[in-house]
Amino acid sequence: MAEPKKKNSKARTRKRRHQIKFAAKNLNYCEKCQAPKLGHQVCYNCGTYRGNQVISNKTKSEISSEISEK
């Protein structure tokens, strides 16, 4: 395998690496409530995915009260 002849300086390495950047995440909007959300994810606000209700919007207190009633 080929070996480098000399060590690259920190400046030279950093000049090359400064082009590598994180891309901003693309936000989509929920079809139902128009809240911003990430693509291919369930809407955190209303619990829908592609127009179908996937997660119930009940709070923890509502769920615990239902369990205690049973």
C-alpha cells in the first residue's frame, strides 16, 4: 500500500474538511393539522401518517384514568 511522503498540516486537512457540512433536515407539513414534521414520520401533533390515524392522542392522565376504571 502507498504511504504518504509527508504529514499533512492541520491547516491543509481543515481546508479540505471545511467543505463537508451537515445538511438541514427537510420539513414537511402534516396533511391534517398542517404542523411541521419530518418526512416518513408520524405527526407528533395529531398522530396521523399519510392521512390515517396511527397513534391515539390521549394524554397520560386520560390513559391512567381508563385503566383505573377497569
